[in-house]
Amino acid sequence: MIKLSKMHKRLLALSAVMPIGSAIAQTAVQPQLETVTVTAQRRAENIKDVPVSVTLLKDEKLDVLLSGGQDIRVLAGKVPSLNVESSNGRTFPRFYIRGYGNTDFSTFASQPVSLVYDDVVQENGILKGYPMFDVAGVEVLRGPQGTLFGRNTPAGVVKFESEKPNTKKIEGYYNLSWATHNTINAEGAVNVPLSSEWAMRVSTLRQHRDNFVDNTFTKQNDVLEGYNEHAERVQFLYTPSTTFSALFNVHSRTTDGSARLFRANLIKKGTNDFADGYDFTKIATNGQNTQSLSTNGANARLTWDLGAVKLFSITGYEAVDDYYSRGDIDGGSPAGPGFIPFQVQTGGGLSGLHQYTQEFRVESKNAGPLNWQTGVYYFKESASGYTNNFDSNTQLQTSHLASHQNNTAAAVFGSLTYDVSDQLVLRGGVRYTNDKKDFATTARMNVTQTGPDSVDESKHKANWDMSATYKINKDVNAYARVATGFRAPSIAAASASVPITVADAETITSYEAGIKADLFNRRARASFSVYNYDVKNQQLTVVGGNSNVTKLINAAKTVGRGVEADFEAFITPDFKVTAGGSYNFTEIKDPSLSVAKCGSCTVTNPLNAAGRVVIDGNPLPQAPKYILNATARYNWALADGNLFVLTDWAYRSKINFFLYEAKEFTGKPMLEGGLRVGYNWQGGKYEVAAFGRNITNTERITGAIDFNNLTGFVNEPRQFGVQFKGGF
């Protein structure tokens, strides 16, 4: 057996931080960063050549973030300009890119950030929470992606790609961790060649956390904040020839546990501090708390290589079998803490959702300067949702309101790439979309609905983009891009207080320029971008005020501008660092727009003659101006393996929770860090590690409910744990 040199061991551990079981080149004298390939333009390309601000997360970066059993919200702040939050806990995440997103938590809410999993859009917010496991990479595409990815992408796209089967050999991995509160994360995958033409890959995830929060009202200990999650994915690859391949994917998810814990009088009056006596491990609530979700889906991706062109067919089906979430949204009990003006307990969800998508795309393979893509797309969704109210004293249901929505969309799109010279590449694209929604109230009990029982909306729109990439030299590219996008009209269900509300379609025009460079013989890589965008008729969500309502409005205009940067480098062969950051400025521009104010908070915006809050000039909610992130990894090559230490940090500046500004509803800046110390051997095939998440035990109020009292919710607690993973 050949004994490896220390330099070779360093390369094994550091050169690309490749997946378990991957072969790693050992011939380079100095470590180099691996070439990063992305599909931001629907083709596999070097990230340096793509005229889009994009970041890729993969391999160890993802594994570190997910070691503590966290859900998709863990991506918040881990790349420039990205925030993720939820008032529904592990379900229904809301994404924001460059400060642009939507705080709507209603069943039929739409978002301007699209989530695409294995080339299939996950339109409804419930579908966006599918767990991350056995993932080849996560791409975050910033700015409008309305040409190649479609409508409802004016802010950007978060794109997941699962590891695929292969016909080469049996291989796989297993990954087990245990942490604070008996948090268990177990995942694994196995690739099985079935023949020279067929292969199968089976992936699974199991997550669990014990309840650890006491309900002091009911005198029950350890009854809240636990969860059980499991998800599965089975894929089959069929490659009968070099000119045809078919990839089939079947997946499911089941989760249950606590809904979001809303804490009454959490915020000290006149400040954004925790109220005196706050304890993360205790809550006093007289409402029930439960959440359950079951989803399933399947897709088929077919590829034909016809010589001059490649033809792609992507067929997707996603379904929510059942979703239910019930919580005490006044956050407390008559016994306190603090005063609660009125008791409010709600439950709701989806009784069923079915989404079908079909795309056909043709891609040229020209050796000359001109290449193109064109295709057609179809989307159909049918969803039934409901909301219930309960008496918190008797736990009996007091009202019920059910709604149904059909949404269909059809599009045709195309793009061109032209190599003007070896240095200059021009791109352009256009997409025409027709979108239609039919919405109706289907059942109600003890609800006197105002306004019509049904609403139909239809909108068609053409989006376009143009970009240029200039190769300054072999290592440095500069690019500029102008892009448009739109979000189809959105409809919010009625309630006892408000009728069905509709927000008209919003449109965006974005300007962006940047530089991407490989540095120091590819020992370092950097990218920098600047952008400016205008949104017309932005859809905004009004929640609360002086009653428990959710309704949609449009702002005449919203503007945003900022800068983004990514950097990674080998400082030494043993020491690798990454850093990223963004400055995102957003502003609502509509002097006529006002919203109802809360009854118990300290509003800092001016009021109009009607006593409503004027929100002109405010930033968008959940839009931090600054996001910073960094990682550092140091490796010691030992006789039989590698000892390493890795730390990662993410910071975001203050945020507004709502459209208006109030002292109590301004989230403080938040810094969270992780630490990992481990040992790997046999070329990275096996690894054992100890880790900590949120190691400084940062506690922050991350969201609130404004209609009743100073109710809010908080970030995830500190964790310490151990992990073992292996490959075969």
C-alpha cells in the first residue's frame, strides 16, 4: 500500500471538499479551487461565464449547515442577499432576495422568489419546505429570472438539484448526528446499477427533536417545540444509448410536531428588547398547538440528443395530501404574562393540492458563434384551503371558512447566445406567459362574508432580458445585464373582517453589472456585482393592525439597489476561507398608501388624517440592509488521516417585521455562528466530528403578530452535537 505524503493528504481534505466517496486528484503541487459549474441559464456552464449574480452551495458547506437537523430556513444569510423566514415553523418558508419577497402566510400566497427542485417549480409555499438531503448543490440566482424560469421569479430563483443515479458502481453514504434536545438527523443514500442501462438511487432522511418547552399554564413540562420529519426519494436512470436518457423521480415528505410558538407580551413596550422574565424554555398558553404535513410528488426528465439539437421533456407532479397547523396566535392565557385584549386561536391549512407541470425545450449544439434555446411550458394547480377559529377556553370550533383556487399558466420562451469574438458574448431572451386564476369561497360556518364569493383574474405578459459578458483576460470576466420579470395577480381568501382581496400583477426592471475572477492560479475566486431595480405595482401583504386580518394591496412603486460579493481562497494549502456580503437598500414609494396601525405598539411613521400609518419611504419587511457570511477551515494532515476545525458565521442587520415601522417590531441585528472539529480518514471516506450551532447562544425576536398584544417568536436555540458519516 502506498503511503501518502502530507501534501497529498492536505489535498485530499481541502482541494475541493468533495462529496464522500469521490475520487480526488493527487497530482497538483498546490491546491486549486475546483471549477464551479452551474445551470443558471439552463445549460451547464462555468459560473464565471454566467452573466447572473449566482452562488452555489454544495458538499461540506451544506453538510455543516444541516448537521443539527435544521430545515430550509438555515439558508438565511448563508449567501449574499438571501433571507428565509417563516411564521409557520418548519413548513411554509418565505424567501427574500435583495430585500424583495412577500410576508404573506395565507394558504394561497405567492412569492416573487421561485424555488425549483430537480427542474420542477414548487409554487405553493407549503411545497417550498421540502427537506435538503442527498443534494448535489443549491444555486441562488439573484435578480429577475423571467425568461428561462418563468413567471413568479422577479426576485430570483433558489434551485436544488438532487444527486443522480449512475450505472458505474454500487456506492452511497450514511450520515448520523445527535445533538441537544435529543435532536437526531439521519440520512443516507445508495446507488445501485441494475444493468448496463438502468440504475437506481434511493435516498432517505429522518429527523427528530424532543419537546423541551414547558407550558406553565397547563403545568405540563416538555410539551412543545419537538418535531418528527421523514422524507424519501427514489430515482431511476435509463440510458439505453448515447442519444437518449430518462430520469424518473418519486419523492414524499411527512412531518408533525409543534407549530410556531407565539409568545404573548414577548416584547418590552417602547423597545425591541425581550420583556422581563422571558425564558425560551417556557410559555403560558391556553390554546392547542399542533402541525402535520404530508406531501408527495414525481417527475420525469427525458433527453434526446438529435445531433444538431438536444430535446428535453420535463414532466412534474406535486401534491399536498394534507396540511394542518393550529396555534394560539394571541400567544398566551388569561393568567398572563401581561394583558391580552382578546383570545384568538386559529387552525388551518390545505385539504388537498395538486400541481402539474410540463416543459418541452430544444437546445442547439452549434459549433459556430450562434446558439439558442426555445420551448413551451404549461402549469396547472388546484388547491383547497381553509381556516378555523376556536374558543380558547373550551377548545370548540367557532367558525370555518374554506376556499378553492385553480391556477393555469402557459408560456413560450426562447433565448440566443452569440459569440461576437473570443472576448465578447451577447445573450438575449424573451418569454410570453398567460396566467389565469379562478378563486371561490366553497364553505363557511359562522362567517358573514362581505363582497363576492368568487373572483377570476387573468394576465398575460412578455418578459425579456439582455446581457453581455466580456473576457478581460483568461481569468477575469465582466458582465452587464438588463432583465424584466412579473408576478401574476394574487388572491387572498376572505375572512370575517375583510372580503376576498386581489393584488394586481407586479413587474420589475433590473439593471446589473459585475466582475467574476479566478485569482492566484485558481487558488482564489472572487465575484462582485452591483444592481438597481424598480418594481411597479408590488404586491404587499397587510396583516393585523387592529384585528386578525390578512389582505393584499399594491404599492405604486418600490425601488432597490445594492452590491454583492463572494470570495473563497486557499490562504495556505491547509487553510481555506470563504466570505460573502451584500448591501440591499429597498424603499416603498407610494405617498397615498397607508395601513392600519397596531393597538399596543409605538409607531414611528407619520399618521394620516384617518389615523392610518403612511408607509411611503419605508423599507420592505424582512429586508436587512446588510448580510455578511464567512467560513474558515484549517486542516492538519496526520499519519492516517486529517484533523480539521471549521467555523461558519452569518450576520444580518436589523429588519422591519411589518410594512410600518414601530419600535417594538424592529428585529435587532443577528449574528449566528457554528463550530466543527473533526477527523476524517481513508481519503475522506469516514468522518467523525463534534459540532455546535448558534454557539454564542444568540436569542432574537425574528417575527411578530401585531393585532392583539406584543406577541412574537424567536430564532432556533443553541445546539451541541456529534456526527459520524461514511461512504461506500
